[in-house]
Amino acid sequence: MNTSFSCARRSRFIPVFIASIAISALGEIAIAGPVLPNFNASDFSPGAPIDNAYFPLVPGTTFRGGGTTHDPDTGETATERDEDFVTFQTKVIAGVTVRVVRARTWEDDVLIEDTFDYYAQDKSGNVWYMGEDTKAFEYDDSGHLISTDTSGSFHAGVHGAKPGFIMPANPTVGFSYYQEFSPNDGALDQAKIVSLDTSITTPLGSFTHVLKTEESTVLEPDLHENKFYVKGIGQIQTFEDIGANGKPLNILPLTSITTSNAVPLPPAVWTGALTLVIVILRVLAKDLASRVSARSFAEYRSG
């Protein structure tokens, strides 16, 4: 899954044999830790909108974000750019009509991952992660593409894969759940809700009553991330590679939200939509103020 605005990708590229080694421990983990939601295709309505307040997906919406990243292994830095587009496309997976979201990541303007994520919302309002088709790109030192990697791709119902929650309908602090459960594909991400009242400041503004999760995977026990969600907007920031001191090595905020022929928001998220509109207007106002200031300064100098 996407490390920034859809859902931890790094775990996707773990060889499958490592996943199989981890299976022996899953029995204890399932009992003591994350819940594997009970999936039934009859719990979904074909064509139902995804209007969960913390994870609305309106077709035609593009989420962009990123920042400077530091590789914990090599110490190298790069400029990461993430773009998630909620497409108008749907497909059927495990008997459920899912929404297709295209998630792409660039490092220093070079495409390193291109993924199609699949989401659906059940009649109770839970948003499910139904699978993904992911492709990672590897380049040589001269920038030439040398290989691609699709490991970690999975569809619910194939190879024993089961879907999980991306966002429960009624999130509560302490709830721990699988986001996906596909041991044969190396896809075993899980999340835990750690707060519903976090305050954060991002390039889009300051927010309160923010939902905060902690994400991890049994495949890489030392890898932990935090994700932050705002009602009416969705995921707004990611903390990657959280150290023993609790501080993240990388902070990747959402920087813009745009729409292109977007369909109307369902009534359930009209209140959240107002928040989204305010955010967009705030960004436009800041840009306009910057342009006016620059123009005034130029006129002053020329005068």
C-alpha cells in the first residue's frame, strides 16, 4: 500500500519466502493483536460511494504530497513526490465492485512506483482494502531502467488473500486491525488507532481532532509508521521510519487537493466537503497573496 496517501509499500517487496516464515507466528498475533475483519460480499452494495468521513474517495480528486526523504540504510536523501488519483474506474474483486485509485511515487522526478489500489465501502460504512496491482521500478546509476517488481500485488480471494479495513466506520482508540491479509503475496499490513484528538500543522493548515494510526507489519517488525486523517479530507500526513525515540525519520504531508470533473460528494460528507473547500481556498489565497506581494515589490523597484 502507499506509504503516503492511500495506504506501507516497503513491505511489498519482501520475498514471499520471508512471508511464509512469518506465518508460524500469525496464530498468536491474530489472538493478541489485530482483528481480521469478517468479509462477506453481500455486505456491499454495487456502486455505493466511499463517503467514510475519515476516508472519502470522490472520483476526479487528486491528492499530492511528499517531501525530503532519508534512507535509513544508506543515509541518502531524495525529494519524494506522491500523487494519488481517484479514478472514475471500477472493477469487481471477490464479488465486490471496487473503486480504483492510481498511486504514483517519484524520487528526484524519477518514477519509482506505479500502483492501482482497490477500495470499497460496506453498508455499515467500513472502508476495505480489496487489493492492489503494484509495480516498482529499479534504475542503474545512469538512470536507465533495469528491472520492475510486481511482488506484493494481490487481489482478495486469490491465493487465499483476504481484505482488511483501511478505515472502520466507527473508529475507537485501541482498535487494531489487519488492512490486508495475504501471506502468499507478502501483504500483511496492520494498523492501530492511537488517537482521535491529535493536533497537527501541515502545509494545508492546522487541524485538531485528527485521527492518528500506527501501522506495522509482521514481515518487518522494526518498521513503524504513523498516519493522520482529517474528517472530510482523509489522510493528510505520514510519519515514516519512527525510531526508538518516537520521532520519524521522514515526514510526508499532503500539499494539495484538486478536482477534475469530480462527481458530487454524497450527503454523508457534505460537512467534510466544506472543510476541503476551505483548505483549497486557503491554499489559493496564500498563492494569490504571494503573487500580489511579488508584483507590488517589482513595481516599487521599477518606480
